[in-house]
Amino acid sequence: MQRIKETFTIYGKSTVLTLALLAAFSSVVFFLSVKDTDKLTISFIDVGQGDSILIQTPSHKTMIIDGGPGNAVMRTLTHKLSFFNNDIDVVLPTHPDADHVTGLIDVIKQYSVHMIVESPAKSETGVFQKLEQAVHDEEGAEHYIGNLGDSIDFGDGVTFTIVSPRTEVWHGEDTNDESVTGVLRYGDTTFLLTGDLPSTHEDDVVATGFVPRNITVLKAGHHGSKFSSSDIFLKYLKPTYTIISAGKDNRYGHPNPEALARIEKESKSILSTIDHGTITFETDGRNLQINTEK
């Protein structure tokens, strides 16, 4: 595997990926004319106790971050993507834990994936080994290890910049420490997507200089764990909205009451998949609309 060594522009004229993607689009243009919009849509999918995020850009490019523990992500893709669309531009498992990667196995097997970005962290679990086999078998997919400063430019005003981890080499620490964390930007709206990032690494994320103050949406680290979303981190971000992705009555007690109390002090609104199901934000880069599906 290799790193994204510089900003990667999807549909960039100098990349092999360009040809593959353009061919995919030309193959369906006879059946369906897809018009660009000015809206970015980001759905925090209700997968129970886990994480899964679907990003759909104004030019209909798609990115999936994590896949949850079951098949909820596949049901969501069937519902939200065009019948004629069998392509996923980017798949990003933030780290090897089963509640983040299980659903991605079927996604990679059933869709044509053009780019896969992974954490440097590894795992000996059967689920992770199945994911790695699916990644290996996905012919034509560009495969990268995410690292601080790497950026994906979707070519339509949407960018995703990785702010953690800082190294492409895993040193055998907790896999959560190596959660790929990124800032999604479109116009004036910003989303910080943290995987299971613990509070011990939150200061490092802020120190990168890539994370803005007064962020629009924060996906709370580790399902609202007691050991994520520190006071200092939240005071810097002051998120307008904070999303907690967790399952009802889960055995971990997520979201933790102490974490919720910290978030409530700095965030204007907290939305959880427990209460609201799948939570979808739609934005033109300035205005924001929220829809929930319970």
C-alpha cells in the first residue's frame, strides 16, 4: 500500500482513476442523464452500535466512511444511490474495529470502488482479515494509507483533509489511536469526522492547523465515550451540531453522561442515531438542512 502523497483530485486529468471513472459514467449516460447540483449531502447512518457515514457531493461523487457492524449501510446505499450507480469513489475504514468495518466488506464486494484509504492500524480478527481480502480483490482500486495532511479534492468544491494519524506506520498501540480523522469542507460548512479518536490525541488534531474553530458539525469520537470529546477540544471547536452514533442500550454505556455534559456546554445541538435514526445534513455551502429517518 502507499500514501496519498499530495492532494488527490478525483477526475484529475493525469490519473489512471480518471479514465476508470469517466468510463463508468459514460456507460450509464445512455440510460440516465445525471445533473450536478449545488448540494453536499452527508448522512450519519443508523447502524446501531457503530459508525457509518455516506457523503454525496454536488457532482454525485460518493464516499463512505466506515460501515458499521451489520448490513445497514448496504440498505442505505440501495435507498440513497441511483439504481444505475454501481460506483463508489472512496471507501475509508477509519480503523480495524468490527463496529466500523464489517459492513464495508459487502460494499467493496458489490460496488466498483475507485479509492480505498485505510488506517495504518492492523488487527488479527477474522472480520478485519475478510476486509483486507476484499480490498485485495478489488481490481483497479487505488489503495492508500491515510496520513496527516493528505487531501482528497472531489473537484466540485468539496475536500476531505486528513488530520490524524500523523504517521503511516502503526506501532502496535490501541487501534483507536490510529483512527483516520478528517475535515470535510464545502463552502462555509465544515464537518470533523473522528472515528474512535480518543481524547489523548485530540490536542494533536487541533495542533495540525487544519481544523477550524466554530466547526459546523462534529461527529463525536468513539460513540460519545467518556474518554473522547475533552473540554479543551470542545472549547476550541464549539460545534454547532454534534452527532453521536451509537446503539440503544449498548453494553458500553455510550454515550457517557460525563461526555454528554461536556458536549452540552459547547455545542448548540446534540443529535444521536439512538433518538433520531439516520441523520442527514444537506448544504449548499452556506445554508444547512437536517433530515432524520427513524
